[in-house]
Amino acid sequence: MSRPLHRGLSGGGRVGGGISGYNVFDQKYQVKESLENGFGHEATSPGRGARSRPSLTFLLLKLGLVFVTILALLGSLYWAVSISNSSRHNVSHGYRRLQEQLVADLSDIGELSLGKARLKELEFCSPEYENYVPCYYNVSEGLDLGDHEAPIEYERQCVRESAIDGGCLILPPRNYRIPLRWPSGRDIIWKENVKITGQDLSSGSLTKRMMVEEEHISFHSDSLMVDGVEDYSHQIAEMIGLRNESNFNEAGVRTVLDIGCGFGSFGAHLFSKQLLTLCIANYEATGSQVQLTLERGIPAMIGSFASKQLPYPYLSFDMLHCARCGIEWEKNDGIFLVEVDRLLRPGGYFVWTSPMNTHRSLRDKENQRKWTSIRDFAEHLCWDMLSQQDETIVWKKTGKKKCYSSRKSGPAVCGRSHDIESPYYQPLNPCIAGTRSQRWVPIEYRTPWPSRAKLNSTELDIQGVHLEYFAEDAANWNSVVQNHWSLLSPLIFSDHPKRPGAEDPAPPFNMLRNVLDMNARYGGFNAALLDAGKSVWVMNVVPRSGPNYLPLIFDRGFIGVQHDWCEAFPTYPRTYDMVHADGLLSLEKNQKHRCSMLDIFLEIDRILRPEGWVILHDTAPLIQAARPVITQLKWDMRMMELNGNSDEKLLICQKPFFMKQQ
């Protein structure tokens, strides 16, 4: 069962890194328009008195290409007419062949117009890029030389990345090994898979402790570190007024944002309690909290409290947690606390653990001043301090709308012209959003998980989605996972692809853990995977080039992010087991002259683990156009028909495990 592909909306965007100079979306299917707009050649500079000989030669080349195009079209049409006297069955079959032949002809012409940029397999990057993260300050070479004094810029800066303009493939570290299956991989990771130094191992808080062996790093459930996290989460539950952490769901807590998460142990523990925790931390060249957390199979992404809002909508999380996260909340007139308030649902909890909160620390006058400033500002945000024990304080955001109008001081309420739902890296705003959103519902009144994933008509109406269409979308995704996944399960969930010299591992059953959906829409793929009992988590990405349903995704109890796929995704290389893209190529095709198909696939290759999978569903011409690009990336691929629907195709790809070149 297939469904119409989402075509999306028009919109601008910034060009990301990768091969520049042509756009596969436009070149292969809009050759005439591309030539008119100057793609594939250099335009004549304005103001010249006469055309130069090279310009005349290039004009003749253009006319030649147009002539070849006309001949190809006439030949195809003549072939179509020649079969018109055949049977209807032959005509239908011939028309499909006509489409395929036309696509092939235009693809060949597009390659001719590229000249030196003709498609070829890409080379591998040099070793210093094995942990390369575009848009952030990368200091791989500096660290190797012992330069630890270089300042690290935490702010995300996405410009054209000269380091990868040549288009190269990032290799894994020399001794990289395929991660262990979930849940074993939660407790043990291979040491060589992450970049970590002795200094990183010698320091850290409760959630950053681990046991380092010769080949692996362990976070065993019987270690003191995890026992400490269990006691800590139990303490938080009691401070909220619950019996233990198993009751978080009953109190309306499902999604948690863990700021500066250590190595993900808090989120790993809460996952067993049906809570979904997303870790965010600054970019770190070594000992990365995000890299190690993702390696363990726990959700994480690079994100900073600096000068920009985080790429999540208003009222996204039921709890925000900061355990020695290093943020100075009293700075900048409390604007970081305003950002916490923006992300926190009414009735939600802000948990702050810091050595500054102890009685001994508060004897210092400066610490007392900072603590008092934070406490007073939280009160002006309409937060109630529920409890304080040792280093930990728990605040509860008000669930009463009257509080905001009764305040005598504090940050102002944002005007109606302020967009509170699409915060894609907008500057931090000192105003609070208030209660005007229809999504302003205290967490204790929301449907508990897992029933929360099935939104009612009132909740859907807020996003302009009809219940019937939502139900049809859910049924379609359940069918896709049930039917198409049965073709993949022997490869992905049951039997791992056999490597040279290795025996087939025994079940069960799950080679996937970290999944990224590049065009998530309502989060239907995420919901269907959970309904099918797959032990995965999904990063639901809502492209900026399409409609923004990210608030709906969070209201369902899932996590996600808004992103421009012409920019690099905020994660480290080799962090996802599978990347899924349904209709993304069609969506991006409508955004002309932004970035090429190769740019997008290079980014997929960067974030995909060796032996990881890519599933593409799109129109037949775009899938055909993607095949030569995938050949450049050296992926294995298999194209599949969709129940006799010749207009759409499914492309299954696997990234090979390329060993580091000697």
C-alpha cells in the first residue's frame, strides 16, 4: 500500500557543504530551464562590448545540447507512435518503457552538460576528518599537536565548509567495530569507536563516570555509577511528590530534555521507565557527551545555551534536567531561564543539581547573590519551588493562567506577532510566550503515555490536521512497517549481514537502535515502529522546506527537531543505524537552486554508521536520479516496486564497512 508523496511548500534556505556547481534536482529533469538560468556554464559578464570566442564556442555547445535533446525526444515519440497499433497491454507496457527511456536520455544529457563534474566515485577524506562536524569549530589537528588552549566556539555557524567542498567520504577510526546490539550496547561500547582522552576519563560528575577496559567502556548495571543514578532519579520523584521514578508517567512526564547529560546514564535509566530523554550538550572535540550517549543508543544531539534558541517548539518537554551542566543561569538577565520556560510545558518540572546549592557553598556571599537571583527570577516566571535536597532543587512551572497577569515584575509577555512555534535557531528572546497557545495544557491533564501517541480531534485541529487523514496516515504506516519491513527483517532485525570471516550471529532480533526520519510529517513512521514492538528510538526531523508539524510530534510523546537539509545535521559521524526519507527528494526538488542531491547524500553518509541502512521512498524519476549519486558514495542498493505502482519506488541502501586505509 502506497500513498501520495507530500509535495511541501516553497521556501528559502542556506546552501550547505558538498559538491557545488550543479543541482541534480534541476539538471536532470529541467535541462532547458537549467541552461536558461546558467547552470552548467559560466554566464557572460554584463557590460561586455562583444562576445569572446569561448563564449561563441559555448553557445554552439548549448545549441548542440538542445539539438541532441530534441532528437532524443523525437526518437522517443516516434517509438511511442510505432507501438500505437499494438494491443492495449503492449501500449501500457510501452508507455512505461517510454518514461524510463526518456529519463535515461535526459540523465545522459545532464551528465554531458556537467563536463568535468561528471559523476564518479568519491575519494575518502584524510584521517583528521574522522570525527568531523560541520557548522562547529573542529580542532582535531590542534588536539593531536597538544594545543588545548585554542578557544572552542560553541555557537553553530553554518557556512560553506571548504574542508569538504571536494566531496569526500569520512572513514571510521582505524580500529572501529560495529556497536553491540541493544540492550547490550547500552552498557558496553567499544573504546576505539569514540574519541576520548585520559583527561576526559579522569574528570566528570555522577553521570560521567564509567569503567574503562582495554577494548571497551562499560556502564554495567551493577556499577556504583548506575546505582547512583537510580538513587538520584528516585530522589527527584520523591521531591515531586511521587512514590518512585516509576510514577513519572502518572504525573504526566514523558519527554525529558537533559542539558549537559554526561554520558547519558540518566536517560538510559529513565528509558526503562517509559520516559524518552533527549541529551543536548556543546560540541566537544574529545570526550563528547553527545557522541558517547549516541554510541550507547540514547537520543542526543549537539545543542548550546548561547545566543540562539534551541530548534524545538514552544511547550515541547515535560521536564528539563541540568545536573552540573555548567550553565550560569543568573547571567544575561536570566535569558537562559526564559528559554527553559519556553520549552517547558505548563505543570512541567525544572530539575537543577549544582554544588552551589549546598548550605556550605551558600556561605560564600557571591554564591548567595547568584542563588538568590536565580530563585527570584524563577518566581517571576511563575515557577513554584517544590523542594530542595542537598545539591538538587525542583521547580514546577505553573498550570494556572492567572499567575502571568498577577505578576508585579519579571520578563514581559511576547507580542502576538512573535512566532513561538518555529524557533529555528532564532536569537534568544527575553520575553515569555505566556498562555495564548491552544497547546497550553498542564501535563497532569494530558493523556498518559502510550495513549498520548494517538491524538484526539481537538488536539489535531490545533495543527490543522483532520482526524480522518491522521487515522489514514497511521494505518498506512502500520501497513508499510508490517509489509515492507517483512522484506527487510531478515537483513536488519534477525540475521546480520555476514561479514567476511565472521559467523552469522544468533538472534535476537534487533540490529537497529538509532533511527533518523528525514521527513517525519506527523511522526507516523515512529509510531508504527513502536506499535510493531521494535526497540528503536526515532529522531523525527521536520524539514524547514515543508510544513511544520513538529509541535504535533512532541504532543504525541515523541522527540524531533526542525532542520534545513542543505545544512549539516548537529551530530557526530557514525551516529545512526538507519536513515529513512519518505518524499524528501520531492520536497527538496521544489526548493530550486539551494543545494544538490549529492550535498544531501554526503551528509547522510557522514552520520550513518558502517553497515547502516538508508530507505528512500519517492517518485520513480527522483529515485532513478538518486542511483548514480549513490554509486558515487559506494553504497550497495536495491530498488523495489511498490505494489505495481510505477510512479513511486522504494530504494534500499546499505553503507559498506570500509576499513581505514593503511
